[in-house]
Amino acid sequence: MKKEITPKKNRLYIFLLLVFIGGFLGGFVHEFRGGVFSNAQTGNVIRLGIALCNDEWQTAAHCAISFCAYVTGAFLCELAIGKRLSVGPLRWETIFTGLAALTLCVLSLVPDSASFILTQIPVNFIAVMQYNTFRKVDIERLPPEHRKIDQVGMSTTFCTNHVRNIGVSLEKLAQTGEPIYARQAAAHFGMVLSFGLGVVSSVLLGRRFGARSLLLTAALMAFICMELARDDAGAAVA
């Protein structure tokens, strides 16, 4: 029986690295670039409403700009995915991670005294494009006809859904006893842990190195890009 080879874009270790980057960027922007939430907009809408009530116009403006950048990024990403954007053998996932790595390198050179907007908007774009590009991970590498669960939905820029899915998976495990649900719960827990480690790392490194700490996320994104590029090259040859 031929074993199915899971594309790297659906491998769990790629998602764990991406969610670490998501936590890092979210923590860095919130702590050092204006206190906004770059990864998801629920917090920004809450802060926007509170800021408007308290006449905190600068905070309100930052939240509104972040919101608009997120919407624009989602629009552009869906456009790229819908058109199956590619460059030679390189698919959209590879193109995105390469552009994100370059963008993060540039952001690491932005002075800490510069306007927060210079960092907020690009990070908003990276966050929403990452979220829309990487959506499902394979938990079991089995031929499709033998899978009980094909792919599991994952978020790599926030962890609320992972917290919910830990509970959901444990309930299914208790009801069925199927080990796939234990692995699913462990995968979601790993995502939450990786996200939290990213946040902690952003604060500790940001306090010491400022914007230069973003080079860590650039290096991780470049590694992911190279892994995906190898897959693309192999698929082109095949």
C-alpha cells in the first residue's frame, strides 16, 4: 500500500512555526507599537469603542487603521488565492512566506522612534494573509481511504479557536475512545503553547533589541519558505 506524502504546507511543524511567528508579531506590536492587536480585530473593535467614548482619538485612529489594513490584506490575499498566483514552480504559499520574510527584515530596520503605523500596517497584512493562506493541517499521514479525519482546521495568528477545539476534541475522545482525537487535542494544545512562547519571546527580545528582534521571525519565515520551495520544486519535477 502506497503511503500518502503530506505536503509541507499541511505539516504540523510548519503550523507550529507559523503560530509562534503569529504570537511574536502580535506581542511585539501590542507591547512596542501602539498597543493594537495585529492578529485579530475583536480586541481592536473593543478598544476603538472604548477610545471613542473616552475621547482618546489617537488610540481610536490606530485601531481604525489596523482594522482597515486587515480588511485590505484579506481582500488581496483572497484575490491571490483565487487567481492561483504563482511564479514558475513557486506556489502562493511559498511566495507569501518569502515576501513576509523580506518585509520583516525591512521592519527590523525601522527605528523604534518612528511612527507606529510603519510597523502596524505591514504586520496587519502579514497576519491576515498568513491566516488566510494556511488553514488546515494533516494530523494523520494515512491514505485518504483509511482516514477518519482528513484535515484539521488551524489558525496560525490567534489561539481562541484552538482553546475551544481542545475541549471539543477531548469530548469526542471521551465519547468514542478514538486516538485520533487525542492527537487532535494535543495538536491544538501545541499551537496554543507555541503562540504563547512567541508572545513571551517578543516581549523579552523586544525590550533588549527593539525592532531588531523581528529578525527572528524573518529567519523562521525564510526557513518555512525554503521548505515550501523544495516541495514546489519536487512537484514540478513530478
